[in-house]
Amino acid sequence: MARPQAKRTQAPVGVARKKRRARRSAASVPGVREKLIIPSARRRIRSEAPGHGAGVCPVSVWLPSQGSLGQEDGRSGAEKTGKILTEFLRFYEDQYGVALFNSMRHEIEGTGAPQAQLLWRKVPLDERIIFSGNLFQYQEDSKKWRNRFSLVPHNYGLVLYENKVAYERQVPPRAVINSAGYKILTSLDQYLELVGNSLPGTTSKSGTAPVLKCPTQFPLILWHPSVRHYYFCMMTEAEQDKWQAVLQDCVRHCNNGIPEDSKVEGPAFTDAIRMYRQSKELYGTWEMLCGNELQILSNLVMEELGPELKAELAPRLKGKPQERQRQWIQISDTVYRMVYEQAKARLEAVLSKLQLARPAMEAVIRTDMDQIITSKEHLASKIRASILPKAEVCVRNHVQPYIPSILEALMVPTSQGFTEVRDVFFKEVTDMNLNVINEGGIDKLGEYMEKLSQLAYHPLKMQSCYEKMEPLRLDGLQQRFDVSSTSVFKQRAQILMREQMDNAVYTFETLLHQELGKGPTKEELCKSIQRILERVLKSLLCPGRSSWQKYDYDSSTVRKRFFREALLQITIPFLLKKLAPTCKSELSRFQELIFEDFARFILVENTYEEVVLQTVMKDILQAVKEAAVQRKHNLYRDSVVMHNSDPNLHLLAEGLPIDWGEEYSGSSDSGGDPGSPGIPEAATLSEKRRRAKQVVSVVQDEEVGLPFEAVPEPLPPASADSITELRGLLARDLQAESPPLAGPLLNGAPAQESTQPGAAPEAASPPASPLRQLPPGKASDLEPPKPSDQETGEQVSGPGGRPPIHTTTEDGAGVQTEF
């Protein structure tokens, strides 16, 4: 008897079709294959990283191994990357010896730079939180918008948490974004234009679906030419403006990633970048010289590898224009991260080798310093005799006529920005003095001074200063001198403005702290504040002019140095490019003039550039001097030198840093918070000190409460699959009423929140956020995650506590997959 066969159930037609479509997509779409192979890629990288050697690593896992992209593409990319890194590191090793010699020579000889009139803060903004608040982030995998609690610590890495409760419970963040190299876009049209230009032939036609849909009219997009993009949206235009100021501050800080106190490694690296690009006949400013050394090196590789990869792979991408754009962004992001890993291993190996050789090099320099200087001067004289006539003709015909125009274009916005710095400082100190008169005198002084001490790092209050640089244009000159973008000069001037503001504030703090030691009364304190403000301005300003026509001596020195550096940065690459056809071929014959023992410290190329620089430097100095004599932009003449104008001021800088919250909060209303009368005085002081560590709180108008912060954290929308549902969710948030405030606000943030259902009791919970009250003794324990700035893009911490952060991506379910 035959056994009856079990009936075979057939899946519905719709389900079967979806499964077949998913299998086809997994075989052909790079984004899907990428998710499947990345875990193994990470393991292979870890196991093979020490043996990179000439640069060959398992780059076949960069790209999908099936479909249009295969193993040969990966091997070809690995060889090209290794070749680029090998060539660059040869330049870096050469420049290291030159930078070491220049650094030691500078230490011995020194320079007669003008003495600064203001004090400077040695440890600025240590362990502070710049900003915190909520925003909506678009998740590319799930294609949903999620509400994220975000904060910006003192190192300017944007940290994204699931929600505020997760932050309060010290749950590891979802992501930490290093924004070096990113652009802040405020409209989808700007973003679609950049995305369309990044991949030829993928420009969407009018009326077609865009890459993403924004549920509000106020998006904020972080765009990068090589790595993944980030999409945020806000509820109002005011929020968008404030978040844009905060994120732009992050970009500005992260772009300035090479420490200025690095006297050897930093100059050697930037000179090697310049020499390498000039060897490829790439002169002029480079917009992607931003971030730390590894980010810049990765950008350098992608500058050469990216176009080749695009030309080879773009024709093989399938789907609609929007889908091909998504695929290309994923591919570029994956390649960039693999390049970063490979560059990191190679650069660390070279640095280790140079560090081992450094003691011997320093011994040679100390022993033979005079002989090395004499040999270099002899070489420079021979090169000068050979190229000087050609260089002078080139300067006279192609550079000198344009220097006044360039200087004028730089001086107008820069001087306006530094004037605004002075005005903002004056206004803030004056407002503080009025508050002292009207609201409690010395009892409130610690709170006011904590806020004033952080003024230079307040992105919203400093925005009016930074905006003065936005009109900077080099119309007609930008193309002539091959200046790719003026953003390099804008950001440099803005950083100098921030430093100048912080120096003025710190000088005021130091003088006021000294005055408080005399125990002044309320009336005497107000007079002292006004007198100290005038003293700081006199240290800043030029004597002999009327009060509102006095200008900052330190500002004049800083601006003149900035103008000289900017003019050199614009003209020197242009001159080198003009002289290269006739002069560069003659340099090889000068190599025989260098002794073999000194060959690591004297390079013909560097000496040649110094000769060219000296040729144009006299014209630049003359132009800046004439501008100072005319007083058109209130620059000091070089003959005006203020040495030791206030010697007692610099003696005060030798003391310990001032903690206003620690020293002066104890004299405030010791009654505790109205909403929590049972909290002991120590807890109140701890809370006030913790609040003072935040420069800016949430994005919030003074008149209107922020819906994201006024109500308990909304649960993630489980079914908000469409834009309509999300808009409904946002509308409900906007209609929510703010609960009454139980205590003083932290720069506009509610000090007490509604209890989250299911949350652990406050006594048993970990230290809370700076926006909540903390249990006694917990304020000092809470420390924001310190995002590593070693990588552009997203980083997250592993499970348990806050260990080192690794690069991750999020799938549709929110699970993080390591690269």
C-alpha cells in the first residue's frame, strides 16, 4: 500500500513574488550584498592588518563579490591605494627631518613676535557639554524618521542617543559623528544637486521621487563627498537656524583637526600633502585638507581613487537614478572606511620608525646646527641666483598688481568680524553688570561668570561674529589663482575670532577674581566690573583715539598675521605653477651641494619654495603696511609696539584655573530648589555646578517651549511608515502643553521632567543628564562619551559601559553591524 504523500502548501502568490524579488535584489544590488559581507570583512581586516606591507589588504571585500562588481575590482583598488600611500609616505619621511630641524632651530633662535596684551586660557572648555537637544534623524535602512536625543561634548563630536532616558541611564550612544569635511545643507534642492553631480547620469527628472522625503520644511543634511550622509529635520525655522549654527561649529572645529602645538609631525604632514599634490601638478588650495591626519590622508587617496572607481563602476549600477545614487554612496562609504583602515596601519608604522630614529637625528642637529644652517644658506644663494630673475618678472607681471585687491577682499569681512567680537564681549559684560545690580549682587556672580566664561564657545551668541565672514568673495581672482573655495579662509578667520573672544573673557575673569579677594560690597562690585572692563579694553585697544574708535591691539596683530598667511597661501601655489616649466627641471643639479650627512635636514624642493616665498613676501608685507598706515581697517602700524603695557596682568596668569561654580555658588540662596525642598545643600551646589558645565542647552525660543523637551520622550513610531503618519506624530508633539517648571532653567532647558513609565527609581538610576537634577555626589561622576576623532563618519560604542567606539551601521531593526 502506497504511503500517502503530504500535501504541499503553496505560499500566496504575493508572498512568493516578494521572496523572489528579495533574492534577485540580494544578488544584484550592492547595498544588500554589502550588509552580508561586512562582518567577515571586519574579521579579515583585524587578522591581516599587521601584514599590509606594500598596501595589499583584503580589499576584495570592499565591494560586493557578486553581480556587477567582483574580486578583480577589489584587488585593483588595493594596489592603487597601496601605491598612493607608499608614494605619500616617502614624502612624509623626507619632510619629517626638515620639520625637526626647523623646530629645533626655532627653539634656539626664537623670534621677536609682538607680546600679546591678553591672557590665554591653557585648558579651554575642559569636560563641558556645548549643546544638547532633540532632533529627528532619518534611518536609511528602515526609511523612517526617529526622534534622537543629541549632545555635543567639548570635543565637538555629535553624539546621538536613542532618547534622553537612554542617555540618563548611560546606555551607549547610537552613533558619534565626526563632522570633519562635511557641508551643512538646509534644503533638499541643494542636496539633490550635489548628489546628482557626484554621479554623472543620475540626475533625477522633475516630478520623479527624490532620494528621501522630509516631513517638515526644515531639513538639515550633513553631506560629504566620500562617506555616508546624515539627514535631520526640525519643526521650526528657528530650530533649524540654531542647529545649523551648532553643527557648523562642529564642522569648523573638526576641520581644524591637526593640533597647532604639534611642531614636527603637523608641519611635516601638511608639507608632505602639498609636495605630493604638486608632484601630480595639483596646485592651489585644497578644500579637503580638513580633519586629523588620517582623515586628510584618506581624502587624499579618495581624491585619486574616487574618479577611477566612479568611471569603472557607475555604468554597472542598476536601477532608477535615485537607487543608483544610494548604491554609489554606500560603495564610496565602504571604500573610504577600508582606505582609512589601511592608511592608519601604514601611517602608524612609519611614525613608529621615525620616532625610533628621532633621538639620533636630534643629536646630529644639536652637534652640527651651525654647519647645517651654513650649508642651507649656501644652497639658497645658488638657487636664488638661478631663478630670481624669472621669479621677479613673474611676481611683477602676474601677482603684484592683484595683491591690493585680494587684501581688500580679505580685510573687509575679517575686520567686521573682529569688531563684532568686541561688541558682543562688551554687551555681555554690561548685561552681566546690570544683572548683578538688579538680582542679588555677589550671590549670583558665580552663576553669571560661569556663563560668561563659556561665551567664546557659545555657537549661537558667536554666530553674529562668524556671519561677518560669509560675504567673503574673491571675484575674478579665485579662478586666476586657482582657489577652489574661500571656505578655508573663512573657517580660519572664525577660529581666530573664537580665540580672541576667549582671551578677552579670560583676562576679564582673572582681573575680576583678583578684585573679589578684597571683599567688595554690591555697589563696589559693580564699579569694579566697569573698571575692569575698561582695563581689558585698554589692553585691547589703541590709546589716543576716542572710545568707540579704539581697536584691539591683539586683534590687529592677529589680523595682520592672518592676511599675510592668506596672501601667501593664494599666491605661492600660483607662482610655483607658473615657474615649474622653466625652473623645476633645473633643481636636480643643486642636489650635489648638500652634504650627505645633512641630506635629511635640507631638501632642494623646500629651499626652492623658500626662495620663491621671499620673492613675493616683500610685496605682501608692503601691502599690509600701507593698509595699516591708511587706518582704513584700523590696523596698527608695525612701529606701534606695546611691550609690557600691563606687566601685572601677565603675572596673574600663573595661578590655578578659576572655578566660579565651586567658589561662589555657596553664597547663593541656600534654600534649595523650590520643587525639591528635601535635597540637602550639597546636592543643590552639585546640581548648580553640573548645570554650569553646559554652554548651551536645548534649542528653544525664549517665548515658545520646545515640543520635544516639554513632554515625556515619545516612543519610537512603530507604524509610522508613511510621511503622513509621521506628520501626524509631529503635530501631536507641537500641540502638547509644557508642564510648569519646578526650578530654574538651564539656558532654557526644563529642570524637571515627567516620569517615564517603567523607569527605575531615581535613587537607583545612573547619573542623569545635565538637563535633570542629579542625586547627591553624582554630578562629578557623569562624563559625556568622548568620541574618537580618528574617523570621519559614524562611530558607536560597544556593549556595556562606554568602551572605545567602533564604526557601525544600523539595519532596519536598529541592530548595529560592525564594519
